[in-house]
Amino acid sequence: MTAMLTLKKKVIFLVAAVVFCAFGISWALLYGVVRNGIVSQSRMELSRQTALLSVSLSKEGVSGFLKDLARWEGILRGRVTLVDSRGAVLADTESDPSTMDNHLSRPEVKEALSVGEGTALRYSTTTNMHYLYFARKISLDGGRTAVIRSAYPLEHLSAAFAETRNRFLLYLLVAVALIAVFGAGLVRLFFRPLDRVVASAGKIAQGEEVRFPLMAEPELQRLSSALDGMSAQLRGTMEELRSGREDLSRIVTALPVGVVLLDDGRRVRYMNGVAARLLAVRGDVPPGTPVERMLPSGEMYGLILSALEGGEESRVFDLPELDGRCLGIASRKTATGVLLVVTDLTEERRIEQSRRDFVADAGHEFQTPLTAIRAAAEYLLEAPEEETAGQRKKFLSSIIVQQERMSKLVDDLLLLSRMESEPPLRDAEETDLALLLAGVADQCRTHPFASLIAVETELPPRAPAVVRTEDLSRALSNLVENSLKYVREKFGTGEGGRVTLTLREDGDFWSIMVADNGPGIPPETAPVLFERFRRGDASRSRGEWGKGGYGLGLAIAKRILIRSGGDLFFRPSEAGALFEARIPRKHI
């Protein structure tokens, strides 16, 4: 209960307790003084009474005294007893002397017979009451010795003492009430400055910028100044902490890696959005969530246990269940738990694999013309001099053709490299796609493969867009030439081949559809159609009509369209192949 009391109540209770203790001690002292005073006063009164009674006995004798006994009882208002020297009771105002015990053993009687006077405060078995006795030795007629005893019942003394006690208690209650009232006022007066200080501290705790009140008392002035200085330092520190926490939160949120902070109990304290995305965590992760609930693989748990033991470890996890995602996770011990840094290595793995595939494919593609050139060169080197000029010209022409194929391959690779290194839409200009597509169609009609193939167009009057004209023309030409090549392969020297170019609006984009009625593209080839060195039909790519193809045309076309803000898609078609190129419209 004491812990629940306020400081004000404690002070008031302490003052009240001190007052009660002071009055208690005073009452103990006063009780002894009053009691002794009342007893002493009563002894003196009883001494005067016994002296008066002894005079009456001397004048009137025992018979006269007994005759006036009732009168003496009314006058003295106390008990009067006459005892002879042998202890026999001769007379008593309250009892029959014949029924009373011998009083020689009574202390006051013995003392009186011995020294002339005796007093005692004791219980009377005759009347069953407490009395204050006073006995005096007297001489009766005939030379006899006797003891006259006078007594007051303690009821009279108790009444006087009770009156004194009651008045004392009344004064005590009045004093306590006055002390409580004035004490509460004084406590309120003393604590009012502290209440103002507490109120100011509460406002500061709520984030308000206030100053502690300036008070008149020098001690409280020093306290207020010290609290003001502490408050200013606290505000500065809190502002630095808030600013640092916000900066740290922004930095961690903006990091391209996932960050997970765990406590010693392996519960989540913080997780940024990147970590939630990489670990495929659904919904919010409130602080205190066990880490086991958010790990996509049980093998990751070993990193956490190792970090809790003080180790630092980094591992790579392949997660086919998360769409083939590859994650790198580094763990280390912190002062309060474990820090996990999650990195997405999926694209890096894909690029690395693509690089290896590219090197292998490019090496394979270079190997074919180099082998042909070497074979022709060795033949010319070892051919007999009588070899005809026609044979030599044939092999020299083969070397030139193969060199041109290598040059075209190098040009295509350089174009891919340039597109990957240059900023998108560099040197872009406003172009009419309708005119550009019409020019591509006219150019393709002169292609050697297009002699018996109908190249048809469906174009709007005008189609403004902002593109790199040369690159976009290259991409569209690749699409049309690719269609011409496979349509010619299907129809050969016969008629019936058709390539259609259609341009129309589609929301914020221009949609360019390149359709043909050639052999089409196998469904299993569609997913890798736009990768480098991949062809629509590998079995026919080196045929008569596919001669010279490297599988870079569609890859180059898709990258050009993506860098133009659009994209290139292969669409399912019932007959032949269908490609859709999308270019952002220029709004007028």
C-alpha cells in the first residue's frame, strides 16, 4: 500500500504519525502526573478526614462516634472504619462489623499501628471495590489504642481521571484536525512548484517543446535551470536519434538487398520489403514472428544457428519452388541477435549461364566459316599449278562469302553490344511509322526470296512515334526477311506465299503485326525464340533458303523494340508465324 501512496500523502501521514507519537508520549507523561497528583490530593484529604475523626473520638468517645457514624458517612462521602489494636473491626459505614474479617493484616492498619499513619491502594474483599485507604493511630478512653481508617472508592478517582483524559483526547483530536488541515495546505504549497515541474516534464515526454517554470525559491530555481539544460540535451539527443533512425530506415529500405534482423530468440525484429519479396513472404511480418515461419528452405536455418554461436557464413540457395530463384544469404552475429543479408543472384546466374552459352554458340558459329576458309585456303595452297582458273575462282569466292558471313556475324554482335551499353532512345527522333513500314515493305519486295511472294501492307495515313529510325528499320526488316525466308522455304519456286504487314492503334501503343503463311514455328521453340543463336526451326536453318542464318535476327529485333519503349511478341497462329511489335504512340 505504501508504494501506491503519493509523496504528498506520505508527507501528510508522516506528519500525522509524528503528532500522534508526540501526543502519545505526552499522554503517557501526563497520565502519570495526573494520576499521582489525584492520589496525593486524595491522601491529603483522607489525612484531614482521619484527623477530624480522631478529634471527634477524643471528645465524644466511641459511643458518641458510633451514634454519629451515619452522619459522618454523609459528610465525608467515603468509607470510615474503626479498628482496635487487635485488628477487630469496631465500626464500619458500609458493612456489619461482626461479619468483617480481622483487619490487623491490612497494610495501612499495620503501618498506622507501627508509625502512626498508613496508606494503601488496593482491592477490598468486603465491598468488592478498589479503594484508596488512609489509617491513623489514635488513643481511646481508658488508654486503649485503635486505628481510624478513611477510604475513597476508586470510582471517584477514575471519574476525575476520565474527565482529564476526555479533555486531553478532545484537545488531541482538535490538534490533529488543525494539523491535517494546515499540513495539507503546507504540503500543497510546497508541492505546487513540483507539480508545475512534473506537468512540464509530461509535456516534454509527449513531444512538446516547453521550458521548465522559473520559480522564486533559489533551490527550485537551480532545479528548474538544471532540468531545462537536461531537457535541451535530451531534445537534441532525441532529434539526432530520430534523424539517424529515419536515415537508417530510408537507407535500409532503399538497399537493393534484403535485410532481416533477428533477436536472440530467433524472432523477427525488422524486415525490409526486398527481403519479404525475395523470401516470398506473404502479408506483413509483425515483430516477434518466429523466423521459421518465413524461411522458404529449412537449410537456411543452419545459417542462423551458426551466427548465434558467433560464426559468419555465406551460402547460395537454389530454390526451384520459387520459380527457380537463386538467393545468396550472409549471416553474422550482432549485439542483440542475428543479421541476415539476402541477395538475389537469379539474374546473375542467368547472365552467367547466358554468357557461357553465348561463348559456346558464338564459337560454334565462327567455327563453321573459319573451317570453310581454312579448307579453301589449304586447297589453294596445295593445288597443282595446272589447276584451272575456274576452280581457283570458286574457292576464292567461297573464302569471300565466308568472310562476309563472319563480318555480318561480327556486325550483329557489335550491334547487340551497343544496344546493351548505350542509353535507351539515344538520338531518337520523331518518325512516321506508316512511312517507315511502307519503306521496309518496298525494300523487302526487292529481296531475292520475295520474287514469287506477295508482300501486303495495311497502314493508317499517319502514325507518329519517337524512335531511332535506323534501328527500328533494322528490327522490322529482320522480321520481314525472316518471314520471307521461311515462306520461300515452304513454297519453293511455286506461288502462294504471302507476308502481311499491319499497323493499327492499340491504346497508347502502335501495334505492328507481321504475319506469314510459312511453315510456322514449333511450340517447343517459342519460349527461347528471342534468345541469341536460337532459330525458329533448327533443322531447316542451314537448308537452301536458310543459308547464312545465325539466330541473331529476332534477338536483335526484340532488343531494339524494348529500347524503343515497346516490345516484340510471338503470337499463336493457325497458319504460319505471327509476330507483334509494339511501339509507344506520340500523342499530338
